[in-house]
Amino acid sequence: MNTTTLRARAESPASMSVFERYLTVWVFLCIVVGIVLGQLLPGPVQAIGRMEVAKVNLPVGLLIWVMIIPMLLKVDFGALSQVRQHWRGIGVTLFVNWAVKPFSMALLGWIFIRHVFAPYLPEGQADSYIAGLILLAAAPCTAMVFVWSRLTNGHPLFTLSQVALNDTIMVFAFAPIVALLLGLSSIVVPWDTLITSVVLYIVIPVVIAQLWRTALLAKGQAAFDAMLARIGPWSITALLATLVLLFGFQGEAILKQPLVIAMLAVPILIQVLFNSGLAYWLNRRLGESHSVACPSALIGASNFFELAVAAAISLFGFESGAALATVVGVLIEVPVMLLVVRWVNQSKGWYEAGAEA
């Protein structure tokens, strides 16, 4: 995707698809449908859960590839050459995404899950909930950050370069960071299971997406854009199908303690607001332009929740608190990110006055 195309897209009106704009509504519907199916048809739901090879659920593995590959198709690793042009903004992005975000989430999980909400949560699930929160925080946003960036008139080349760099780092850093934080939280996960998840849900989809991307671009930009438009709904549709299955397993626990979702949302919400605010402020202090600060703040606030859901199911199973915690991230993603978008847009005057000073 060339510079001219990117600038043209950045100047065009920002929009979200119906699926993206009403993602919270679809997730709520999936909760209802999943719980009803789990109660009415427990046999078929359990049968799907038993379709495993080497601890990988085959239907879910297929759905997750359908979720992730269209997202990764948008990532141009050639944009890494643009990183040096906005090194301060990139530095803030990397600092918040990899040095602050996972660790702050682990701390918030410890505060709220082990202490504040501990008396109200299901017994024995604290470790699993914290693991899900850590998985969510260790996966920075990929495709949706393009939407958030356009809604703030973010710099298109900076947005593309920071996504490409984050995805490159994620291939190598996701497993070690998750293993470290789970270990610090006294949660043991076999390294072979964690590495298998990284290979299945990061490395292989990245390779497939980049080969497909190269083949499409060889036919011209129009062919690439047409394919993106055609497969656009695949990711959300596959995600929603996965959530129906997940809530089919989680239904009993949710019916017994429906406030669990609200309690899990608290540390996620605090983390989103904290990380976006920190990145925005740091860019202002360093004198970066508003068009760079916005995508820098937004990528640190949102998550690659498709990967987090996949890893949680693979590592801990459908019925785990970890899987439920990652789904709560999906549930609040769109409304909270639209709130952050509105905030950075409305504060542009304040930001530019400080950046110039």
C-alpha cells in the first residue's frame, strides 16, 4: 500500500462498519444465545468442546484463523522503514505497550481480583481471571487501530508503521511476557503450550496473511481493496461464533454470578484510560504532533482481543475464567475506545498549545 493511497484514505471520511459500530450489542446477543444453547443443548455443545487434537480445539482453531488472518492482511511490514521518521511517537508507543501495559494490568488484576472483588467472585477462579487479563494486555491492537486512527485524523504512515512494529515484536515478546507475568502471579502455564499458541495464533496467521497480501497486491491495489471489502465481515462473524460457543460453556457460571462480568470490566476500563492518557501526555511532553499522538495513545489503549481470546481458550479452556475475562475486553472495547477518540479530538487545542511550548 503506497504513501499516496494511505494519505488519501486518511483524508477520506472515517467510518466504521455496522459490525464494528455495534460490536457491544452483538456480544450481548452472543451471551444470550450461548447461554440458551448451553442450557437447552448441552450435549452438542460439550461434543464441540471435546473435538481436540494436542489440546487445540479444532472448530475454535479454524474460527480463530478466520478471525485473525483478515486483520493481519492489512498490516504492511514494509512500513517498518517509516519508523525513524517519528521516533519519539514510536518510542512512546513501545514504552506504553510493552513496558507499562502488561505490568499495569497484572497490578490491577492483583488489586481488584485478589483483594477488592475477591469475596464476590467464584471460589478458585482468581488465578484464571488474572491470567485472562494478562493475555488481553499483552496483545496490543492490530487492525482496529486503523479505524480509531482515522476517526482522529491520525497520521496514516505513523499508524501503519507502529502496527507493523508492534506485530513484529509480538511474535517474539508475547510468550515471554505472558510467562513472566503469570509466573509472578503464581500461575503455572507449560512453556510448550504457550509456544504452541504463539505459533498457531501469531506466526502461522502472519505468514499466511503476508503471502496472501503479496499475491493480491501483485494483481493491483484495486484487487487488494476488493478482497479486503469482501472478507471484512469474516473476522467479526468468526469472533461472534466463537463467543456463542464460549458462553455455551460459561452459561452456568454466569447465571449463578452475573456481576462477574461487571467486576472484570473495572480493571480493563481503568487500564484503557490510564494507558491512553499516559501515551497522549508523553507525546505532548516530547513535542510530537497531534496526528501522531492520537494513534500512539489509541494503540496502547485497545487490544488484539481476537488473539487474547484464542490464547485463553487454548491455554485454559472454554470454561475457564481466563476465557471469560478476555471476552469482557471484547464487550467494552468499542464504547470505551469511542470515548477515548472523543476525548483526544476535543482536547486538540490543549494538546497543540502544550506541544508547541
